[in-house]
Amino acid sequence: MTRERRYDRTVAYERDVDEHRHEYPEFGYERRLAALAAALDDADVDGAVLPNYIDLTYFAGSGQPMNLYVPAGSPEAARVFVRRGMGFAEQEVGLPDQQVRHGGLSALAEYVSEVGAVGTVGLPTDVVPVSLGDKLAEALDATVVGISDLLLDLRAVKSGEEIGMLKTAATLYEHAHAGIRARAAPGVTEKEVAGAVSDRLVSAGMDDRVFFRRWDARLPAAGLIASGDTLPLISGHAMTITGTGTSRSMPWGPSNRRLEAGDFLVADLALNYAGYHGDVARTYVVGEATEEQREWFDLTLAIHEAARDAIEPGVAAETPYLAARERAVAAGVEDWLCGYAEMQAPYIGHGIGLEVDEEPTLMQGNTEEIEEGMVVTVEPKLVHPDRGAVMIEDDYLVTATGVERLSTMPHELFEIPVDAVDT
């Protein structure tokens, strides 16, 4: 008789949890922790606790349910306390074994009391609930201070491995493009086009969820797809061409509107590959583009190029927007740049990485300096209630002399032949 094996722990301890995943680089987690510990010291914060899965992925290598404690100035004393999924965490966390422990908030508090009490503890207060901050303050007998800006600043300049991941993510738009070309046609709904896009992207390896820093942000799996008379309907959920969505709880994205010959169609997609994001947008015409539509596209492209050419290390993050605005004024279309009326935004792009919306934000008034190694989007759009809307968004690596484009789609106004589409 074969005796059944007794399992004292889950098989995740024994089997390779990465076997069926995308390849993932071994980032320099100890170096990242050292930078964080030094930044905390400079900010006069005694220590930090990171419970958010994105910050955990960046600084420790795993998004499992856990807390990372980092004392100021002492990265070797940092510890990860894993609440659940220890079998996964032991393989994923990129720190020495002695820095990974099992336990929750009480275990963390006990460790802190052993190595030295803290008066202030940093927490990413933009992404954790107040109740967790209250529990942490009570457990450590410390004052909670927000360190979100500190964390985002440390993440803003990308390593070579991160840039490779971001480039792979950006190239996924080619699959979305193929889905749009195959499905868009008169009579087909925006939602049906989105279905074809989502199918192509997920089949090509995209994760069907995108990560935002904002607590209230969400996005349809196929991104934002809008057409015709939905294009000037700008929902308050983003500074972009939003569409209307299909419900009041998700009031942006593709709707049930049916495409018509002659429509502009705009697709703005956040693309998640193994946690890193591309953000690419292109514009299409259902059928043959008119001269007026081509003129509207050419103006948008000129504005895009003006913003792109203004990016270099050392300039303020508002500089690309101001350059775009200057080009729009010269063309007499400033009233339609990045929205119109009360929904116009003084904004032209943002950083990307483990989240879609990272620093820096390229908008008027932001004097933060752009640095070599940052990866940013440039996403001008011209939105007019009568002329329609055009958007061109690409992802750029900031180099020593300017930028390198990571996204790969041509800068074209794509026509969708109405008699050659599989409907």
C-alpha cells in the first residue's frame, strides 16, 4: 500500500513558482534598500514600513502580503515580515535569507523594540488606509509621517533592466493595433473593438490589469477606446480622451456606440508586462481620411514633436508642456490642446514604471528637474466638439542628449479600409 505523503507546508516551498511566468530580472534590491535608508536619514525619519505591493516589489522583489521595515541609515537591519505566502516570498524576495521572516504587525513591532525604538515612522500614506497607519502608530508607539514623495523620487530614474521591461511593455501596442485593424468597421461597437484588443494583448503576454498610484484609479482591460461623437465627452477620471464607458461606476473607456464610416477612433492603452508599463496612444479613421482630418492629425503630431524635443536632463518638468503650448498657440489651436473649456488640462505627459502614473508629471508649474534615466510619456491631444479628436502618445527614455523612443508604432493617421475588415 502506498502511504500518502504528509504535507507540513505548502509545495510552494519546493516547486519553482517562477516556472510558468515571464522572465524577471534580478534587480539590485540591497542597493535600493541602501538608497532608501539613506534618504530616510536625510529626511530625519527614524524608519519606514512599506506594506504596499508595488513598493514591496520595487524594494524587496515580491508583492506577497508582507511588511518591509527599513531603519534610517541601516539597510542591513531591514527586515521583511511575510504575513501569508511564505513559500512564494522565500523564492521571490531578493534580500539575504536572514532579512526575511514570517509574521505580521506584532512581529514587526517586537523586532523594532529589539533594535531600537522609533519616534517617527514613514508610511506611503497616499496608498494605505488611515486605519493601517493608526495601527502602526500604536504598535510602534511612533508618529506616522508620509514618505510617498520620497519613495517615488527614488523610483523615478530607471535602471537598464527596468528600461528593457518598459520597452517590452510599450511594444505590446503592436498587438492592440492588429486587433483594432481586424475588428473596427461600420456597425461594430467600441466595446467589440476593445474585446479584440484585449484578446490580442492578453494572448501576447500582457497582464490584464494595470497599476496606478492613485487610490481611486481604475482602467478597462483594453484601455481607453473612443470614437466619433464620444471623443469630446471627457470624463473627470483622467486628463485625456476618455470615452464614456458603459456604466456610471466605470464612466470612461469603450462604450456601446457603433462605429460609422468617417469616424476618428482613438485608442489610449496602458500596457502591463510583468509589472512594468507602457502607455501608448494612436488615432485611426474608419475609412479614408479627409483633408481636414489629416490637417488635425498633422497639427497634433507637430505639437507632440515640440514637446518631445524640449525634453533633456536639467530642464524643468513643465518645459515640455510649455513647448507644446507655444506650438499650439502658433497654430491657433491652443483652446483645444489637451481638452477644452473646463476640462482642459495644462499637462502633456508623465513618468511610467511599476505604475502607470509615476513622477515626473509634465505639467505647467512643475519645476522638478528631468533627469537622465527617467522614462516619460508625451501625450498631446487636440479635442474639438466638431472637428473630432486626435491623440499621439509615446514612451521616451531621457538620455544625456535628449530622448530615445521606446514605443514602436509609426506616427501615422491609420486608415481602416471599410471593405477589407473581418466583421
